Amino acid sequence: MNIAFFDSRPYDLPAFKALAGQAGLDFRFYETRLGPDTASLAAGCEAVCIFVNDDASGEVIDSLYGLGVRLIALRCAGYNNVDISRAFGKIHVLHVPAYSPYSVAEHAMALLLTSIRRIHKAYIRSRDFNFSLDGLTGFQLFGKTVGVIGTGRIGRVFADICRGFGMKVIAYDKFPDESSGIEYVSLDELFGRSDVISLHCPLTEETHHIIGRETLSKLKTGVVIVNTSRGALIDAEALLEGIKQRKIGAACLDVYEEESDVFFHDFSGHIMSDDTLARLISMPNVIVTGHQAFLTEEALKSIAETTVSNIVGFMRDGRSENELCYRCGRIESCKKGSRGKCF
């Protein structure tokens, strides 16, 4: 099978190249992202392999289908960049539901600790041999309440880490896991009680801007917000407003609503054209990393193994347990069971 591999990065190549030969797959690696202007690169390929910022909108789906592409293999868990409804009946869509929940959850905690203990500021000072402690006072996590929005694999691991710090864990999830031992509350109650809020839910119409202007009045003053999931879960302008109002005490962001044209690129020698992102980064209580929560050796290996397994399994059996299904409306948790593929 020939597969067009879009948005490839140096850290992607070793694991995928190693597995490709064993699986009989021919990956054609392109640094460019998939989009309306680049879909033609998939000519002669039966499948495309894409990442979080590739564009698999309706227009692109139609172009790929016209080129003979019948499979989209996402090498990530999220699928908000794919028009699942337009793909139905044309192109099967597979994803990687869980590559390394520990990698992402640990990064979320690393951001949180860095922020509240001012580690990033102390590091910068010490590089100049400035060992003053003025302005570095933080607060301890022990005894604080953390609100976890989304208790899938990553959310549950993050909750376990927080328990290890002696934190009180509460959570909101549309489909609560009653066997988890987590205290589930309403979203409004979570906003009102949480000293820290960490987002671990997928991006859907319901969760879009789950942290927005109408949310600000419900938040506990001084709350720290952590987002390692999807950028559009937070209205960036509202976040800025909350920070300036001193309602939001700090923000730790590994994702950003308009990251597709910024993240994974080096703009260090250029003027930042995104004013909102520039203002966020300029805030002393905001930490931004460039969508690197997944970036561990273990996660990269798991992503490659699952993606290749998805493709090979679909080639061999005509179906995959990791197919995203539009037919029944449940997308990830499809009840197709032994009936096989989505269509």
C-alpha cells in the first residue's frame, strides 16, 4: 500500500521507517501539511497519514476520494480536523485513541508545577547568576482542589498524579466512569470549586470554548488553567480578559486555538503576526509550549505501532477497532461490533 505521509517531522521518521518495511507499506513523506492545495500529492496512494494540524475538511475529502484514496490514518487521538460526515461512505478514518496517556498527563503536571513554583523564572534568573527570591513565591498543591474536565485515559492518569500530590480531585465528563472512584460534579460546580482546572476532553461542538467569556464569572478567583488537549477548548481572547481581570491566576497551555499556522515552526527571527498569542506569551503568569505534550520516545513508538497496525489490520481484515464511525453517531464508541467496518 502506498501512503502519503503529511506534516512529517524528523522525530516521526525513525519509528515509521522501521515499521514500514516489516509491514510492506510504502510511506511517501511530505513536510507540507495536507490541505486543498496539497491534496494532489496523494495521487497514486491508497491512503494518507495525517496529524493534528492537517486539513481533512470536506473539500479535501472530496479531492482525496477523487484521487483514489480510501483510507485516512490519523497518527493522533483527536479528529476535529477531519470532516467525518463527508468521509462517510467514501473514505474510512482510523485514529490512535491512546498512545501514551502518561506522556501527556506528566507534561500537564510539569507545566502546572513550573507555573506555580515559578521554576521558569528562577531558571532565567540563575542563568544571569541572579539568585534573588523576590517575586518567586508560589503555592503548594497539597490540599488544593483540581477539576479535571474529561476522564478518558489521559484525564484519569492526571487525576492519579494529582492524588499523589495530596490534591482533592473532582471531575466533569459527559460519560462519567462510575467505577473510577472519581467524584463527578456539574460543570458549574467544578468551575466554582477548583483551584486548578485541567482540560482532557476532545474538541466537539459541545466542548468548543468550554472556557469562555460566560465562564469567567463562575471561576474561582486565582484559578490556574491547564490545557494539553485541544486549543479551541479555550476562547483565547476570553482567557486574556480573565487574566487581565485577575480572575485567572495563571494559564499553562500546550495547545492554542489558532496554532495550525504557528506551532511546529521556528519564528524566533520574525515578528509574531498573531497578536493574541503574542499577548498571551507576554503575560508573566502564562506558560506556552508548542504542542509537545506527546513528545516522548515512548509515545512516538506507540503512535507509529498503532498507526501501522491500524493500516495493516484494515488491509488484511477490512476493518479496525480504531475506526471512527459516523453511521451510528457515536464516532469513537461505535457499537458496530462484529459487523465490521463503518460502511
